[in-house]
Amino acid sequence: MPDPHSRTPYGFLIFGVFSLVLAVAGTLTGKVWARYGRVIYRAKEPQNFWQLIAVYCLVGIGFVGYFLYKFYDFSN
């Protein structure tokens, strides 16, 4: 039976790239999805808009970084 910890966590890469795509799309369109299906517009609520964009970017970078950490196995 293969070791379940030896699998490459591609889900982290997929979620990280998806989060980065959401950040870029939100920046270009001026609207971003918030919790509970709410949409925040850059012109109406700029502070909340940029906070969400920053969260999307940080989460995306974090998940892609974790994927790279596990993929190249820097733990050894």
C-alpha cells in the first residue's frame, strides 16, 4: 500500500492558482466576491475591496508556496 504522505498535494496548487486568478480578475473588473455571495465594488468600498484582494493574493501565494515546499521536499 502506498504511503498517503508521499502523494504530491496538487490540490494546494490548484487552489492557490485559483485564488491568484480571483485576485487578478477582481483587480481588473473592479468587483470581488466576498463571503455569503456578496459583491464588493472598488468604487463603493475601496478599503474592503483592497483588503480582499490582498487576502486572495496572500492565500494564493501561501498555497502555491506550500505546494512547492512539498513537491521539491525541502524538509530533508
